[in-house]
Amino acid sequence: MGNVATRKRPGCHHTARSDENEEEEDGPARKRLGLQKIIQKMNIRSKHHKLAFKSRLQKLKNCRPHLKRRTYKVEEADPRPPLPRFIVDDYDNYEKPETANRKEFAIPWFEHLFLPEFPTRSVINEKSFILERQLGRGSFGVVYCASAIHDSERKFAIKMQEKREIISKRAVLQVKREASIQRLLPAHPFIARTYSTWQTRTHLYSLLQYPTGSTGDLFSIWRQRGSLSEAAIRLIGAELASAIDFLHRNDVIYRDVKLENVVLDQWGHALLIDFGLAKKLKPGCSTGTICGTLQYMSPDVASGHTYSHYVDWWSLGVLLHILLTGIYPYPNSEATHHANLKFIDYSTPIGCSREFANLMDRMLAVSQTHRLCSFTVLHAHPFFRSINFSKLEQKDYTPASEIGNAEYDTYQQNDETLDDALFKENYDFDRFDYFNDRF
Ligand SMILES: Nc1ncnc2c1ncn2[C@@H]1O[C@H](COP(=O)(O)OP(=O)(O)OP(=O)(O)O)[C@@H](O)[C@H]1O
């Protein structure tokens, strides 16, 4: 302690250091000039007085160092190094920073490209987990189930995407948008959370919520078990409706509701994953990119006109229709282009409850004036009347107990079954739209 006090007290053995500092900061010439001016002003003539004054002034300065005049070199803040222009068709077309400017880029361009959504230095990284098994494959990589090194009980999903693939498919903005939307979203019981994102030289990583004791995605469950009971569809449908409404209230349009993008936990609760086509969109605003999965695409998207959040309700209608009947509502299983989608020959499912039939008629009506286009209307629909949505969000219901009690299998072997369907996943008409605001 004594040392510390002495160190702080000026005029002791630290004087020399203090002088040094002063010389560094003010410069010896300036110091001398300052004293001489003061001596002149004060009209001190005798040599003896001058010396005494100098030494007193010096002591005073040493005792009150905070009063010393300091000359700080205030440099203008460096402008941020120019960002590389995102003309990213592929590695070759990428406009790399000129070699002369290379020093300005502390990190290589292919890391810079994915900043700030995927930080290069992250406390959580791939070394913090043990990859256990593959959960699925996406367009740019693989999703693994992983456990934390220090807590093997805790499971996560880790999405590992190859940068090379992303760049060559010109989807840089898409993956960055996906990460930022997912990370900024508040927590919701039926939407998979993104806990962290980071990058290495070759890969992008996203640490995602893994549904406890997951039983897989809805598509594989539907394939294994066939049609679901109306009771199960009601609960899963209500959970997804709650998630979609939450996204819309947070100014996000999802645009890819489909069986493959819903995973279930051991109690059958739904978790919406894959925000690859999601976009920030304020209420009342519209967008125009033709994207989504063809078989779930609403007539508004397919027409090429602008559309808004309501297109997600159409896709949910298609999903619920498939869960009960096993077929697409419209004859589009073979479609490979949005212009070939047909919105004719719809028939109300038979053999189901009147409420469900009516819900399908409303959700899948081509005419927007007849279509169910909002959560408020869905919430009040007789099919969901028995659901208390507050309780639902508290996970008071258990959909798993209802899954497998199917009473509706008349359509199972129809020509239009999903098994035969030619999937065009994440269809988008013009990938270039990822690079402008229209997307
Ligand atoms: N959080 C998760 N929990 C459990 N399984 C998951 C999770 N995220 C993804 N999966 C599994 O991995 C598969 C691929 O994931 P996802 O669709 O997110 O990848 P993607 O690269 O975005 O693919 P896409 O080509 O559909 O955009 C999913 O179908 C699902 O089976």
C-alpha cells in the first residue's frame, strides 16, 4: 500500500519520470519558452530570484500534475476501411481488395464477407461441442445434433454451412439475413432459437435450439405414421399459427412454411426452423420475390405480383391439408416452375369434421376476399375454438398424445401423394433478388 501511495505522490523519486513525460508531451523548447514568458511578465530581474521562482514553479507543477498543460495530439478518427463490394457471383468474380490496400484488411475477404452476422472470434465455437449425429442436410451444409463439452446432457443443433457453396450459389446475403433475423427475434416457445453464430476460414456455424428428445421433422413423422388425427392437427396447427403470428408481429414474413421446416420434441410440440427465406417486412408493406417451396406457394407469390405477410397463412393451410389427407390441395405435385402452378380443381376434404373442411376452404381460397388471411380470423375459427392460446403457449397441451390416432386415411394411396412429389425446395425464381432490396 505504502508503495502505491508514494508512487502517486509527486515530487519524490518519480519526479524524473514525470519530467520525462512532460518533455515527451510538451517538448523541452515549449517548456523553456513557457517559463521565460512567465518570468518576463512577472518582471523578475535578479538571477537569484529567477532561479528561486523557477524551482518553486517546478515544484508546484509537480505537486499538481493534473494542472499541467498537456498537448494532446488529436487525430481525426480514421475512416473505416472500405468494405469490399459484394459482387459475389463466385470466387472468381468476387471483387477482391487490391493488393496495395491489403494491409487495411486485418481479416481475409472471405471472412469479412460474412461479418458481422458471423463473428470470426467467438467464445463459443466448434471446439465447445461434440458432434453426435447428423440431423439433416440443407442447401449449403449439414445440421448435427451436438452436446456441450462440459454438459453432455444439453443438446443443441449445429448448422455447419460451407462458405464455398454459399458463395458459388450467390447466397451470401441470404445466409446473413437468416442469421440476423433469427438472432434478433425474441424467444417464442414454437420457434427454434439461434444462440450463437460464428465462422472459421471455411465454414459458417449456427448454434440452434434442439427440441428435447426430438422425434424428427413433420415430414418424416408424416411418412412414418401417415395422416394425423384432427386433434393432433389442431394442436400442431395452433402452435404453428401462434409462431407465424409472432413472426408477423415482429415484422418478419417467413415464406417457407412446410412439413420439413417443423421439428417436434418428445411431447409433440412444434418448433419452426430454417429462416432461409424470411425477410423483415413491416405491416402494410409488400414484397415481390417469387420464392418458397412450389407446392406450398400461394397464388399471390406465383403470380409475380407483390404480396405481404398473409401468404404464410396459405402455406399453413397446405401443410394442414397434407397432414390430414396426405395430398396437396391443388394438382401441383409435379410442378417445377411457378408459372406451371395450377390453382384449380380444389375439392373440400371429405370424411373430416365440418370445421376442418371449412377451415381448409377458407385458408385455401384462391380469391383473397374469401381467404383466411390473419391470425385473428384463424383464432376465432370453429376448428380452433377449443384451444386456449395462452395455455397453448405455456405448453399445457400435449400433441404427442394425439399423434398416431389417425381416423382419416382414405386419401393415402392417391396419385398426388407426397411420396411421388418432386420437391423443389426453397424455390426462388430469380436468385439475383437476394442482392437487392426486393428480396
Ligand atoms: N434446430 C433444429 N433441430 C432439429 N433438427 C434440425 C434443426 N435445424 C435443422 N434441423 C434438421 O436439419 C435439416 C436441414 O436444416 P435446415 O432446413 O435449417 O437447413 P438449410 O441449410 O437451411 O436447408 P434449406 O436448404 O432447407 O434452406 C432439417 O430438415 C431438419 O431435419
